Amino acid sequence: MTGLLASFDAPRTFGGEQAAMVLAHRWSPRIGAHIDRLKAEAGTMMSVYLAYSLPHDDATVPEGCVPDIVVRPSDGAAVLPRRASYAERYGIWTGSADRFSFPAMLGPLRGLEHVWFVEYDVDFSGHWGDFFRSVAALPGDYVATHLRSRTDDPDWWHWRTLETPPETDPATHLASFHPVARFSRRFLEVYANAVEQGDWAGHTEALYPTIAAHHGLSVVDLGGSGAFVPNGWEGRHYRPPTGPTQLSPHFGYRPPFSFQYFHEAPELFPERGRLHHPVKDVDASGPADLFMDLGQAVEAEAVVETLPELDPPPIADATMPVPDAMSEVPLQTPAQAARPRLSILQKARRETSRLRRQIAGLLR
């Protein structure tokens, strides 16, 4: 690990039992203000670090961005070489986000008992400190959103990417959504060993929970709906989806939920104390977001179509234990900030996104 750490612009270790890492690959002053709010508010609970992922080793960090950790493609190849090969074979849009996050979590953040992972386009309609305070004692080696079994969602698109060892029980085939997630140190080590030494491959949304369940680690939902949500936590941190095959209307992957952040326009966030994703700045610099534009969404499906068809194993009912209910911490709304002026393009995309959500709600 010594040679790898030389490529990080950060200390080797950070103190404390847990910390949060915000991972970004795009940048703008508005994104910076959004992350500054997150770091300031969540910093009342734990250390929060900004990691910036570069598109290639010779790239430079955008002007105005001062990350605590810089992740380069060579870092991902050094930590998870088989996963890097998977991404080269099938393309980065088939779920290889671990190549960007694990170099930081197994490098500068190694040794922490738990690491919270937050994508840069996740927002919270409340005080981030209240969110992290409410989940501080939540058990689980892998904590994420939209956790469900293969039985619950047999037609999920990315099952076709999942490759497991022959002895894997199909009842442990799980799916998740992880723009916000928490990883235990035990999970990070088990996962890295599994994907590099075993017959594991596929989208991280399936690999993370399936590897955890296969190795007897605990898997917990942050508070949507379903068997993996702790008792009493249903709908606590994000609006539950309408069914196991759907994502939350406020915490999904396309279209963008909003083009303004909560601190800019809180009136666009109808419910307080909820996670929202994705929140985008169309003027940000950096590699293009595949799902930024509504018309580009089919590109991901076209990429996945190149994956080999796999014969699905027989599906058994998955029975997983869930932790006991915990007390809820009241949430407070931060002071409203002045709203920035929007360009015509931003307004058009915001209204298009809002219209799409309304139409989807009517068709359900």
C-alpha cells in the first residue's frame, strides 16, 4: 500500500471511529458551496473529507476545488485490479464505482471502523448533522438504500452482470442503491478480497449487498421500505418507493430531482429531513454525467446489452434479520440562503425534470 498512498494528496490515516467521504468527479462553485454545507454541518458529528476522482492520471483538479484526497485511475487499478479490468472490458457505466471509492477507503481512511460514502450529487433537506446523528448507532456492515432480494425484483436490469462463485446461495442475491452508504472496516476487507480472489463480478449495486450476505455480514436499509429496514424506520430518511421494483421518486438515478440545492431553494424540496438524488449543476466542469440529460439515458442500456446473457440460478426466498427500532432525532431546517440566478437552460431542464416526475406519478 505504500506506493499507492504516494499518489494521494492526503495523510495516511485520520482519527476517530468513523468519518464521511464525499466523492466528486465534477466541480463548480455551486457544487463547492453544497459540499461546504455538508462538511460544516456533518462536521459536528464526525470528520468529513472531500475526495476528487480524476478521469486520467495526468488530469488536474479543477480550479477552486481543494480535495482532501485525490483518486487517480491508477489507484483503482492498484487496489482492485480485477475490477479495473472489468471496467475496461464492459465500460464504466456497468457499475464499477468501487474503483473510485475503495482506493480512498482502503488507503487514507483505512483503519476507521465505519466510513460513510456520499456522492457529490446527494442532498439532504435538513441539517446534515441531524442526519448523521440519527444514524450514528445504526448497526450494519453495509448500510444503503433500496435494499431488496432477487425474489423481490427478479427483472432488475443489472442481475445479468452478477457473477458469483458456484456455491453462492441464490437467496443471498441482493440489490441496493448506494449514492449514500456506510461501509464497516470488516466489509471493506471482505469485499476487496472477494472481488480480487474469487469468482465475483458485476454491478456494485448487486455486488456490495450480495458479497456481504454471502459472508454473513449484516445488511441494513437506511429507511425506505422492505425487509431490510429496521423496525420503526420505514420511510425515515427517504421517501419509500411505490414497490420493490421501483426507486424512490426523490432518491433515484434519473431524471435529476433538481437543478438547485436545498440551501439555494428549499421550497423545491417538499419534505424535510429527506435524502434527495440526483441534484445536478449543468454548468459544472469535469467528465459528463451520463444521466444528466434525459435523452442520453439509453446509452447505459446499450452498454449493458453487450454483456453476456447468464442463466439465472433458481430463486429462493431471502430471510434476513433486521435490527431493532431506534429513537428518531428531530430535524431542524437550516437558514435559507439567497437563490442564484438560473440560466434559461437550467430553468428548462428543471421544469422538464419536474414534469417528468409528475407524469410518472400519474401513470403509477
